[in-house]
Amino acid sequence: MADAVGDSLFQNPRFMKLWVGQGISFIGDAFSVVALVILVAQITGSASAVGGILVARLLPTLASPLVGVLADRLDRRAILVLSDLSRAILVLGLVFVRDVAILYLLAFLLGVARTFFNPTVRAAFPSVVGDGDLTRANALISGTFSVSLAVGPALGGLLVATVGVNAAFVLDAATYLVSAVVLSRIPLSVPERSEEANFVRELKSGLSYLGGARVPLAIVIGAFLTILTANATIPAEIFLAKETFDAGNAGYGLLVSLWGGGMVLGSALMVVAGSRVRLIPLYFLSIFATALALAGTGLAPSFALALSLLAVAGAANGIDNVATDTILQEQVPDAFLGRVFSVRFLTYSAGEALAYPAGGLIVDAVGPRSTYLLAGTATAAAGFLIFLVIAFTPRKTLEV
């Protein structure tokens, strides 16, 4: 039966087009970030300016709940295609711009397009993939994203080094155009909504639904807490590799790549498991496995053991990503999916934005080993808090 489900997924032309479109967009994102960072560094020579361009790209996620309303009101295919076309135009604009203020503006607008794309494509999934295939489909998308994180920046850097930053932007724009063409050929259902509903009312109803939906609420809160606690170790990575274990720059690169490799492995395991696993227990298992692996890294007597534990943490992260997407898609009514996923992306980005500076301060105060220990402890506490949200948030019945 499981093999039949897997076969049906690969024989589903709408999913295959969505998968290809997502994969191309992932690579395009990686190219644009690398090329943009290199360009800003070349123009300004300032690390602060580089940080600023990344923040400008991240800021639009603050408006994610507003975008979620549109994802539940409008034609989702049109949103996806227009998002990719907008990114293609904006990236091409980078070829002709060398003024830093305008680069910041274009980076912000690229972030806006990405903010439209991400929750909309997650909300569209259940209309493309059958219930029995959701876990595998999410695992394939998550694995593709993990591969793009590992391969995309390296390819982007190589592209800039060999043919220049402008050529990289042109190729990047081409990836978005190809993605737009692929996605335009996928028929997606238009969300049902009341004719009397207005934008503000739908925003409030989406937030009200989420506030009374125990499991989706826990997943959204969990996205914030686990990103905040686990990503606080990112500023510690370079110091753990170079100072604690004296592994040098090569060791740092290996450390980062093994986490990404673990994410790919976690996604692959979910492809194999498919719908045979119970997602909520697996979700909690992934959180506590991450917590143990991070704490173990802080105590590891050798670099080899630390690398192994971080690969485990990466695998747990990959499983977490698949489980959370699938849980939301299975439990949230289609009419609310865009709004719920948009809030999830907002909390994810908020946790990320807070984790990096907080992690840097912790590393400066107590060192990399203690940072990993604290992050592991905090991640375990976050898992316990998420459990309490599921156990004690009162049920509420809302009309869709």
C-alpha cells in the first residue's frame, strides 16, 4: 500500500510541476542572496551594510498575516506566478543598480514577493496532493529545500566568481521565469469564502481560528520557540570549530554542511515512512532529539562526535519541518490555510531575527560549549511548553 501511495505521488502531474517549480525557486533564492551579499560587500566593504541587506529582505515577513488573508481570498496559482514574475523583474533590476539605498529597496521588494509565495504554496498543497501522499510530498519539498541550502550558495558563489555578479542575476531571473511558467500550468482550486466577508474581518477570523485550534496554535508557537532556541547556536558554530576543536575554516564548513546533510537525511526518512508514522509524537520526538544533540555537542570530547551529533540535530530538524507542514495541512480547513501558514512564517522569522543577536551575546558571555548546552536545555523546555499548549488550550468551534 505504501508503495502504491509513493507511485501515485510521482504519477501526479500537478505535484511534479509544483515540485519542479519549488525546486527552481529555492535555487533562485539561494543565487539571489549570495550574489546580492557579494555585490553589497564589493560596493561598501561594510559588514553592517551586508547585514542590513539581509534584514531588508527579512522585514516583509512582518506582514505575513496580511498576505495570508490574500492567499485565502484570491486565486493561489495567480499569486504564485505573479510572485515569481515579480522576483524575475526585481532581480534583473539588480543588474543596473549600484546605489546601496536602491539595492536595499529591491531586496525589500524581493522579500515581499517571497512573503507572498511561501504561505500560498503551502496552502495550495492539499488541493494538489491526496491525504495519503501529504507526508511524502512535504518530505520531498523539504529535502529539495535542504539540498538547495547546501548546494545553492556554493553554485551562486562559483557563478559569481566565474562569470560575474550581473550574469548571476540574469541566470537567477531565468530560474524565476521558468518557475512561473511551470506553476502557471498547475490548476489550483480557488478558496471558498463568504461574499460578505471583508479583509479585516477575514484577518480577525483567521487569528481567532488559530487562537482556538490547539494543535495548529502549538505548531505556530513551536516554530517561534524552537527556532529561537536552536538557532542561537549559529553564532557559536565558527568558534566551536576553530577555537574549541581547532578544526580551522575547513572544520567550520564541514560542521555547517553536516547539519544540512542531516536535514536531507531527515526528509528522506520521511519520504520512506510516508503516512505510516504518527506525526504529532514524531514532532515531539524531533524536538527532544534536537535538544539532546545540541546539549551533547556542548559536552562532546572530540570534533568527530560533535559533527555526528549535529548531523543528528539536522536530521531531527528535517523531520520537524515535514511533520509541522503536514500536521497543519491535515488539521487546518482549506479556508484558513493561507492565514495559518503566514503566521507560522512570521513566528519563524521572528525567532530567527532574535536568535542571531541573542546567540552572539551568549557566545561572548559564556563561550561556544556553554551556548550549545544552554540551547539544548532551552529547546527541551520549548518542547515541554508546546506540549502544555496542546494539552491545556481550550477547544473552540468556529465557522469556516
